[in-house]
Amino acid sequence: MSQETIGVMIQLLGGEYRFACTSGERDDLLEAGRYLDEKLREVRDRSSKLLSLEAVAVMAAMNISHELLHQRRQSDETDALVNYHVQAIVQKIDDVLSKAVPVEL
């Protein structure tokens, strides 16, 4: 079941950009566009007004990449901690079960 491809207009720093996506991806694409526009504006507003659009875009991309990598590291650390605790619980269950007296049915 393939979805129809639609065009979506995204506003970035006052410019309009057209993207293609499926109708099911539309809301996510619009949210991503709002997020990117926010990040572009943050860079532009914090920096010299003389920066080119390309420089603003590269700086925003680096900031977003940094955020993504930081979140991935946090997620990996959380996964490792959860796995550690799950293994500890499994080990405790195995220890209890190994000491249990078998019940005859």
C-alpha cells in the first residue's frame, strides 16, 4: 500500500522551499521545517548580520548534528544501563530458581 506523494511548502528564513513526501509524512516534515527555521533564526540572530545564508545554514546544521550526537550518546548510555539492570534481575531470578525445590505434579 503506497501512499501518494505530495508537495509541501516549508518556510526557512523567509524563503519558501518545496519538498516532496507522502501524506503520512507531511506533519513530521512540517515540524522538522519549523525546527530548522527556528535553529536558522537562532544562528542568524546570534551572529553577525553579514553572514551569508550558506554560512547560517552550515552553522545551524552543525548545531543540529551536535544535538543529535549528544542525544544518541545519552540514548546509548540509557540502553546500556537498562540492559545492565535487566541482566542483574535475570541473574537474581536464575539464582532463586536454581535454589528452588522442584515440585512434582
